[in-house]
Amino acid sequence: AQSVTQLGSHVSVSEGALVLLRCNYSSSVPPYLFWYVQYPNQGLQLLLKYTSAATLVKGINGFEAEFKKSETSFHLTKPSAHMSDAAEYFCAVSGRGGGFKTIFGAGTRLFVKA
Amino acid sequence: NAGVTQTPKFQVLKTGQSMTLQCAQDMNHEYMSWYRQDPGMGLRLIHYSVGAGITDQGEVPNGYNVSRSTTEDFPLRLLSAAPSQTSVYFCASRGGPNEKLFFGSGTQLSVL
């Protein structure tokens, strides 16, 4: 069965600092992997996704994530945090070994300090 | 193109009451799903469907029923509401498993 673990329910960074949000998955075969973002009082929107074309995936708003099969990880990074990045971030997995369903992690809330 | 339409946006129930959350999509997606979002627990999958006439349980199915009689509609039924079902509910649909989910606007449900 597939599962997703996000390390750290809250992450706080200073504006301009590196953002690193961690995601590890458990699956019998490498799944499809996604990062979604939810801004306050809004729905979820896709940041980026990994579908096996390239291990380093670039998304919107300067975010990127690297798929590492050996570490079963798909961590999200951004070189320089902006105040507008404050939101909740969710890692999700689907397909290939877990069937059709999409499973989400518990989420990481990112705080950005001025 | 409306995407995923979810109703109602807000609902207050008394313990033991029943209700149906409606979800419809106009993108001809085979996959539809229901999630509940609770603080600190992310989105947890309640039920999902991979096509008309096919449904399956997710991570937290107890207390909820679903049916999929058409490709477009996927209603979620609470048969006897409990305070533990107070949550924000999202309907979502997509094409293949490598494609993104399209979400409804959410339903904020309170069970007193």
C-alpha cells in the first residue's frame, strides 16, 4: 500500500532563505508524485509533479523538487523564500503499485518571517 | 467549462441527521474522489471511483456512502451524522493517475 510522510508539520524561514519541505513515500514501485499548495482560505493548486520523465522537476513560483528513488524522497525546495510563499504544502502520491487512488501527506505549514 | 462543482458550501447538522454532498464534473474524468481536511491531518481519502458503477473505500470510509451512476456525478452521503464528521470536505476529479486533481470549492460541515 502507498503512503506519504511529510516531516515537520510547521517550517519557519526568513524571507530570502532557502525553503526545504520534506516528503518521503512508501510504495512497491516508484509512484507518480505531486506537490500541492493551499493558501489561506483557498483550495489546493498544483505546484509540480513527477511522472518519471526527469528526476528534477520545476514548478510554479520558483519551486522545484527532486525525485530520489534510493531515498524514496521527493523534497520540495525554493532558493529564496518570499512572504507570499506562506501557505500549507501537501505532498501526494498516486498510481503504479497503489492503484488509481491519490493519497496525501499530512501537510507542512510554511511560515515566512520578514 | 465549470470544472468540479460541489454543493453546498456550508452546512450545519444535528447529530443523527443525514445529508448528501453533491459533486459534479464536466471534464469527462473517470476518476472522482472525496477527501476530508482536518487540521494537522492533511487530506484523507474517504471514497473514490474509477468509473460509473465502480467505487472503492479510501482511508477513512466509515460513516460515509457513495455511488457513481454516471460519469459526471459522485455524491457523498452521511447516513447518521456524528460530531467527529465535522470537517471540510473536498470533491476532486482527474484523468489518469499521472494527472493533477481538479478540486471543488469545498464544503464546511459542522455537526452539533
